[in-house]
Amino acid sequence: MRELKIWMNGRLVPQAEAVLPVNSAAVFYATNVFEGIRAYWNPADEEVYGFRLKEHVTRLRESMKMMRFTVPYSDEDLYDALREVLRGNELREDIHMHLVAYVVGTGLDATTPTGLYINPRRRARVAPDRGLHCCVSSWLRTADNAIPIRLKCGANYQNGRLATLQAKADGYDGPILVNQRGTVAEGTGATFFMVRKGRLVTPPVTSDILESITRATLIEDLCPRVLGMDVIEREIARTELYVAEEAFFCGSGYEITPIVSIDRFPVGDGGVGPMTRRLLSAYMDLVRGVDKLHPEWRMPVYSAVAV
């Protein structure tokens, strides 16, 4: 399988040439912010669609604002760069991209100069009939007044990495983190949903979670349209997880990934639940453009389009 080229500061380069100075704040202090973005191949349309690029770029700007640095590219420049990555690599497959803004300067207080790269990656999926066996981590989610999870930066993922290493060592697929109040926050790189007493429930954005674009897609469109119900946003107690009928993670990388057990308690009957299956199928149709609703959420790569 051929190596994919990386877009770095205005040009596509081989991976070996996409390098950063070892003394830069980006390397030494993880001074970066990023977005994980999916693009999907639709063979019937012979087109690759980038999903909700506008929302991803908006969230990147918010993260950069909180980190007090800027990147010398307009939103339109970033849309063009993302399309250039896909066209330049001649991709006709599903792909996951990291759009990363970073600081080249040195020192803990460095905010300039800044750069940007886009790294396309082939990312494996969890088999939809398998699901994940998860645990509630003993590591707490970092708080909004410490290292806010709303800020999508590389340094934040050390919290999730510690939880993931513990979960793997204990024989689980991944962790669910609770916040400083002891209520459910999210997974390491995905937000959490459950079905409780027939209703879909997810933690609110004030529960130390990322303001997920996939989460918003479910709340704004798919759950009301496909399931005929609104999502309840409220605090979730740990023990509710053990009596949930269904559960899943969602995110650009995770898409919709079922959870079939938590702390060795089976979720529902221990299989993938019917609501999760319906949402997963509907989500994949939407992002791939089989479902033609919300064309504004899908940016074509090969067709001529004003971005």
C-alpha cells in the first residue's frame, strides 16, 4: 500500500520530509491544536466527500484562540488544503485526516511562529457486530479550569492515554472517564451515548467533554429523524452504565462504535442494540452521501465547487 503524502505549510511532501524542530514548543510542550476529519468515498458518485469541514475549521479556530496563537491561513485556504491532500494523493477510499496547527517557537510561553500540516491516515474500524468491552477508568477527566477538554490539543490526550493504557493492561478494549464530580464524561477520543429506559441520553457539554461534531450531528438530525426522538442531555451516574440498555461512542474517528460491556457488566443483552445499529447505518449513509439530505455538510473533492 503506497505511502500517503502530507500537506505541510503549503505543499505536499513525503512523510520523511514532514519534520519539526526538536526544540520547538510543538515537540517539547505539545503546543498544538488539531482536528480529526473524515472523508468518504462514494463509488456511485465517483466522489470523495469531506464531512462537516466548516464545523471542524470553526472548532480549530476556537482551540487556537484559547491557546493564543493563529495560523496565517483563511478558512477558505484550509478547505482548499484539505481538498488538495485528497486530490494530491489520488484518494478514492475512506480516509481520516489530522489537521494540526502548531508552534515552531521555543519556550513554554511561545505562541509564534506557527505552522500547519494535514496528515491523511488509513484508520481501521471496529467490526460493527463486535463492539467494545470498556471499563470505567480510575483516571479522572481533566477539568475545564485545569486543562479544558473543549480545547482540542495534543497535550489533552495524555489524560486519555493513561486511561487507555490502564484499560488495556486490565483486559479491556478502552476506558470511559468520569469527571471531577464523579459523573460520566466521555471516552478517550469520543463522546458517550447510552439508551436508558428507552431514551437516548448523553452528558452535557458542561461535563468536561469535547464539543463533538458527530455528537451534534446525532442531536441535530439523525436521532430525531431516524429514531423519532430527541436526545436527553444530562449528567450520567456511573451505576447507570451498568443498567443501560445500549451504549456507544461517537466521534469523527470512532464514527459510531457500539459498547457491549462496561466493567464486565453486559450492556443490555451483551450485543449491539437496535437503536445503535440504526444510527450507525444512517450515519454512514449520511456522511457518504447515499442519504442526500444536508448537502451543505459534505464538501466534494473532485468536482468543481466554490469553497
